[in-house]
Amino acid sequence: MSSEKIQNLTNYFKNIVQNDDETRTNFLKDYTIDQLEKLDIFKSSKKLYERLKMVVNNENLYEADQLYKTIHFRCMNNNLSDDGLSILFNGIIFFADKKSLQCAYDLAKAFLETLKKSSRAELDSKLRYQIKCIHEYLGKCRSSNDEERTEFSVAVLKWSSSLFVKNKLDVNNELSVHLNYQSVFGHYDIHNDFAFNYWKERNYVQARYHFLHSLDAKSFAFMIIQCHLNFGYPSEYDLFLAQGVFQFLTLRNLKSAEELFHVYTENHPQINKCKKFENFYESPLLNFMYFLIVTIKEKKYKEYKEILKAYKPFVEIDSSFQMYLEKIDEFFFDVKPVKKESGGIFSNLMRMLTSNGMPSESSTRAKSSRQQYVDSDEEDSHSLGYLEDNELLD
């Protein structure tokens, strides 16, 4: 195992955390209680500002909650939505620091409602980082099931999807794909910020979900490497990559799938090229993914079918791979899926009775420690959900 690559991985993650901490510290300086005095809403109401400052400094949570909501209401009545967002943002950070989740979440919901009424046409850098901070701070005071934070994430992504107009999809036009994609799943940048927040918390399942809906395949690759080294068996390094590559492809994101493959294989400390053949990997599954990406990129359907046949035993390691490949057939080569007959209840019953119920050696490998990473309730929605949701892109 390469110690240099492990150190590179450690440094990459460390730099991400350090840079984010510095950016957040500098950003929040503009939203202290002292800075709020500059807002237009307080130019004609100095006493209201002084009252808010006093209750915040005295940590009077109940009265502070009432004042934040009152001032926000006045902002909206005076068409000062930006001031309203600044007031709410300051309040969310204040209550989150005090571990008052319900107050922070109530203001976060008001923040979202204000966004919906503001008729914004784009996600500027200031608003983007406000959303990132709210998501992060809700995590710091979250309840055991993280329900409030999840509701905020879903709602803000749904709002961000309204920034894009869904048109007829042109699969050969990258801009068309990106615009249609974000009109369904939400803004790439918000997904990317949520992914980083979860990665810093070592919540790999949620981080993985949001990385898949962003364009940051490089960071996604480093996160998967870290996850494998922490939770996977040494022999599973190819399986951890394969899931990400396949899911990027079923989301019609060939460019990110290719970048993910190259960054992962170049930086994973256990991956080596074959000694006899310089351009091949020791893992057949990695070689399959390499050729898969090449044939899709060059639109060579004949060669694509040939590599499927040649690598069939390795593709069958994980039962979900076939499901992904059927979608790849459809999305990239316009091959309509064959409808499978279920055979009815009696056929299913006979299969159950005649099966010995023992998993194969290959399926056991695919389902071992990787379960900590992908085999969970969340993963069911993240794999099947991707495939079903793709229909919305058409």
C-alpha cells in the first residue's frame, strides 16, 4: 500500500476542512449582531435593533425568537427581502449555537418561504454560502433522526430546481442535459455543499448521495477512497468505485463517471497496473469499467456488447450491475429494455422452494463490509431512485 497516496488523501481532506473553517469564520463576520445595525429595516427603528441586541447578548431565547420573527415580518411588509434573509440567517446561527433546534428550524422554514417569495433568478455566492451554513448548523444541533435537517435539504433543493426551466432534452447537448437535470434534482452547487458538510461529519451515505448529484467527481473519488480504507475489505476497492461509476452513468453523467474513475484509480493506495500489460489493471472489474467508459464515449455499441460478454463473470459479482447496464443500454445506445415476465405467484413460489437459499461466493464478496456504506435504507432509495428518477429527465 502506497504511503504517499495515503498521505495525499489525508492532506486533501485536511485542506478541505481547514479552508472551509476559514471561509465560514470570515463569512459569519458579516452577520454578527453588530453588523445587523446596518440593515435598512433598522434605519427608522433604532430601538428595535437595540432590543434585539440586548436579548441576544443576554441569551434570552424566548424573546429573541419573538423578535427575530417580528423583524422579519416587518422586512417582508416593506419589501426588504434581503434584510429579511439576513435577519433570519443571524437568528438561525444564534439558536443553533445555543442548541435550540426548534427555534433554528422555525427560522430556517421562514428563510425558505422568503426565498420562494423573493423571485430570485439565480443562486449568488452569498446566498449559496448562507444555505450551506444553515445546513451545517442544523446538523450541529440536530435531533437523533436528523428529520428537521433533512426537511430543510429537500425543500431548499426543490426551490433551487425552480431556477431552471425544463426544456426538451437534447442528450448530445451538455448544457441541455445540465439544465434539465437541475430542474429535476436541484442546483449542482447546493448538492456539492451538502456533500462536503456530510463528508466532514463522516456521514458517507448522505455525502455520496449529494456528490452524485453534483459535478465534483474529484472530491467524490477521494471520499470513496477514504470510505473504503475505513470500512471495506482490501479486496473490495473495485466494488466501491464501480457503484459510483455506474450510478453516474445511469444519471447520464458520462463526464463525471470518467473523472471519478481516473481520480480514484490514480489515488487509491491499493490500485496497481498489471505488470505484464502496462495499460491494464490487476482488477478485471477496473478494466471492464475503463473499456465501458471508452465504448460509451466513442458510441461503439458492437465493442460495448463484446466487453460485456468478455467480462460477464466479473459483472455478475453484484446483482445491481445488470440493472445499471440495462439503463446504460437505453440512455447511451437507445436500446429499449426487454420486458420481463414475472411468471405469476406460482412460478415465484416454485423458485423459492427449489432454491437452496445459499448466496454465491461472488455475491458474498459484493455484500460483505460494503453494507456499511451502501446497503442501508438510504441506499435503496439512492440506487433504485436514481434509475426511476431518470425518466423525469426526458
